Amino acid sequence: MDDETTDLQLVSRAKAGDQDALGKLISRHEGVAFRVALGILRDEDEAADAAQMGCIKAFRAIEGFRGDSGFRTWLVTIVSNEARGLLRKRGRRNESGLDTSRPLADPSTLADLALAEDQQAQALRELLDELPDKQRLAVSLRVYDGMSFKEVGAVIESSEGSARVNYHHGIRRLRELMSHD
Amino acid sequence: MTDNARDLIKDQLPDLASGNLDPVRADEIRHAIAEDPELRREFDLILALHEGRPRPPLGLADRIRAGVTEEAPRQKRWIGWPLSTAAVLVIALGTALFWNGEGGTPAGVPPLDDPEAPSVFPADDGLVAGALLLADLSDEEIEALLEEIGQ
């Protein structure tokens, strides 16, 4: 974060009608909102929709944020509820919406090097996608956005201890999948 | 290194990858990684995952901001119901003040059973027996009325 203003300070200003503070909060948390939704929905378009709808609901109701939990935890709980609602509506549980068709890259050029790195990242995400839901979410939330195990537990609806166990099982499983590739 | 110490380091590898550790702790973990190939492999995986994390689509923040801002006018309108309730009370108060004659008849208005009495039904002037019709008032007019009586 290049701005040292805390979430609580921005929330306080946003509640007072400071649109700039509201904008900063949105910019600061759009990424984690998208990734939380993606972890649940596994489709980038649907994740963007769920993140958008969830964030709009949360920021409209910002007066109701009392600071009992961290702002990010509060926000991603709302976004994850939105994503789960969308999942129930669509009636899908284990489909992957990730596009796996990519052109082959020649790593000898800079542009292709970037593409090769992108493909490696994509390959890792596809392996992550093979994990059971709670392990996948625990790993992605912890690794992508540095969420604490307590925050992870709030999203995957389990205890902090269970979130930690799911994370480590997920990492171990990923390493097994990588060694088979 | 004890098992507990090693477990704690594994817990904190994502924090090292994202740069969220204090410098002293970060150095301790880097040192541990340098001496432990298994920790090194796990950190490499976590670092690759972190650096390749999905990015939100362009324009998502703008769409969220637009959606939040769009809601603002609707939030203003929701105060219409208590405003309308207050307006009804004002009308009731106005009516009570109007009815100050004996026998429950308004001052200056002949009894209803008087066949010669002029009609009290509304004309096109928007008034009923001198009182304003609620339905003809805009939210702004009601608000101004309430301000006038100190609500």
C-alpha cells in the first residue's frame, strides 16, 4: 500500500461523505474482493459480477460497519455471500470456467517470456483449481492476499484452526500435483 | 530447528512472499529457507502463486464506485415515508386547529345539515375547507412546511 491511511480512517471519512476516501477504499480492496469471488465461483466473469455486486452492497451499507472485525474481513464476508448466492442460482458446484486454451510461447523473446510466465501462473491456478473447495480457498486467500487464518476461517465458514489445517493440506496437495506434472 | 518453529515458519511463508513481515522476522525466515531445501521448495511455490495471482478486470473499481454513487439519490427518497408520516400529523394538527367552533363545526363554516350552506368539497384551487391536499404537495413543499413549523 502506498497510502499509509488505515482502513478505519478511510471508513470514518467515507461515512462522513468523503467520496475520495470511499474511492480509495474501493481501489484498495477491489482485488481481494475479485479473488475471493473467483475462489468460490471459478469463473472470471461471474467473479467480477459477484465482486461488483458484493462491494456495492457493502459500500452502500458502510454506515453499518461497526469495527468489530477488520474492514477487509467485513467486506469479503459480504462478497463471499454474494458469490455463494450466485453459485446457488447458477446451480454449479465443480465446473471450472477458466479458459485453458492459450497459444504456445517461445521463451526466447521478451514478449514470449512474459507469456511463458503468464502460462506458468495459469498452470498453477489450474492445479489450485483441482483442490477441494475449502483447501483451494484457504490457499488462495492466504497466499494471494495475505489473509490471516482467522480471516480465512470467516470466509470458508470454519474455525481459525480448521482454516490453518485446510491451508497446509492444500499446499501439500499442490506440491504433489506439481510433482506429477 | 524445532517442529513448532518450522511449522510457524511455514505459516508465515505467504507473509514473506507478500512483503508483510517485519525486517527482522523476514531475515530469520530467509535464513531458515536457505538452510532447508524442503522449505525452499514450498516458498518457491508460494511465491509463484502470489506473483501470478489473478488481477481484477479493468474498470471494476469504476463500476463499483458508479454503483455506490447511483444509490445515493434513492437513499434520499427513502426519507419520504417518515416525511409523509410527519405531513399527516401536520395536516391532523392543522385540521384540529381549524375545528375551533362549537358543536364540532369549523369556525365560519355553516352546519352540514344546512341546505343553504355552500359546498366544502374541493374546487380547482387544491384546497379543502381551507386546508391543503396532501396529494398535491411535493416532497420539497412538505419539507418546507415542516421547517416552517419547526419539525
